[in-house]
Amino acid sequence: MFLSVVIPTYNRLPILRQCLEALERQQLVEPLRDFEVVVVDDGSSDDTVAWIESHARQLPHVRLIRQRHGGPATGRNRGVAAARGEVVVFIDSDLVVRPDFLVSHARALAGAWQRHGDRLCFTYGAVINTANFEDPTSERHKLRDLSWAYFATGNVAIERALLERAGLFDTAFHLYGWEDLELGERLRRLGVRLVRCPEAVGYHWHPALTVAQIPDLIRVERERARMALVFFRKHPTRRVRFIIQYTWLHRVLWELLTAGGLINERSLRPLLAWLIRHGRPALAMELLRLPLNRIGVRALFREARQQRLAADGPVVQTPF
């Protein structure tokens, strides 16, 4: 089996270096015959391109594709179009993997194909979140690492022909979020099965929370809200409503949990700063999720209302 690992990246060179170096250490064991790594640089302004080009000898499996900044959906589609493998593995550029990562996906896929007599499935590996930049693979699995998503491109492998049959990623998702879960809805309608593959572990690095990150996290929530409506317009189902939290239940829930907004990013700031200073940034992040969820849900409902008003157009009063 020949695998193509597709990685869109944008200004993440420090962790991308670890990601690519880890992929070069992959074990070539049956059924994994060989692999390639297709890196799609999404218009990075850091030294990503220069570093990859200058380390070509140390990265023999890597192929670099460059594009203007267009988002991960466009980048993944470009990567799939350039891929030579029969199976595509999607990971993010801040994921560091173990040497048995690709062969674990290959074994799980080959086993599922044989059991079911078709290729209507994809494998979903485990993702462990870590803030340990120096040694990310030393992180232990935590309860909050569990994911119930159906198709998330942080760590999945799927037959390329099946992916193309589903229609690839919708480039209408040009901001942060939901493009992978939306593709997942189309795969689900094709009867594609999810095959858990906990042996294929990826360590998702992100820096420990700092107070300075809060404005950017708020921006991301508002972008997610806009893209959530793109998702819902394509799949106006109850299931998708709950996935994106576009229900009155979620709106009431986050209003209650934040005391109507009294618990917000400003009122929490002293406590968050104290927790961060005392080595508890993960706990600080969990607390910050309360107002972030409220911000996201309120932005979602506000965006939906604005779109309805724009669709209805101005009200014209007819004189009697």
C-alpha cells in the first residue's frame, strides 16, 4: 500500500519541522510499501518554503506545493490532486507522530477492507493534545483528548477514490473550521464507515495558554460561527444543528454557565493569569472555554439573523 500524507500549513515552521522529521522516521512494514508527504504551503510569510527547500536531502519523502493564501480546504484539495498514493492520510502541520503511525493506519484499513469486502471506510487515529514542544510524544492520553467527531482531518486515512467520489473539500469554507466535518456528512451519506485506529497516535502541539492569546481565540470563535452557517446551509439537519450548537438549548446553556455574560474573558482575566503563573494553563483554558462558547453561539445566532435580514431585503412601504 502506498500512502500520501497531505499536510496544509500556514506559518507554523517550528512545529512543522518536528512533524516532517517524525514522518521521515516511519517504519516500512507490510502492508505499508512506501509513502510520500505532500506539504501544501498556504502562502506562509515565515521561512517555511526556504527551510523545506534547503532540507530536501533530509526530507526525501516530502513534496512541496505552494499556493496563495486560501485556507486549509483549498490546500487539502491541492494536496489530493497532487497525491500519487491510493490512500490519503490527512494530518495537520502541528501534529507529531510515532514511527508506527502510517503502518498502523495501513493495517487498520487493509483489515477493514478485507472484513467488509469493500473500501467504504476510513481510519481515525488518536490525537493527544500537548503543550510540550521539546518532547511532544511524551504526553499521556487525557480524558479531554477524546473526540466523538466522525471525520476530522487531524488524523484520518481514506482511499483516494472514495474521497474523490464524495467531492473533496468545499472551498466555501475559507475561514477557520468545519470543512472536514462537512465532508464527513457527505461521506456518511455514502454509507462510509468509521474505523477507530487508536494505534495511529498523533501528538497535537499547541502553545500553553497565555493572556495575550485571548483576542485571537475570540477571533477564531467568530470565524467558526460564520463557517458553521455555511455548514448548516448545506446540511440543514438536526444533527448538524447540534454539532455547530445552533439550538436554543445551547444558547440557554452557555448563558447560564456564564451567568448571562458576567463570567467573561475580562472578568476571568485575573484568575486566568494567576493559574497560568502557577503552572495551570490547561485548567485556565478549560475555564476560558465557558465565555468562548458563549461568544461563538451568540455570534452564530447574530450572523444567522443578519443573513435572514439581508435575504429578505429592505421593507418597502406602499402609501395608501
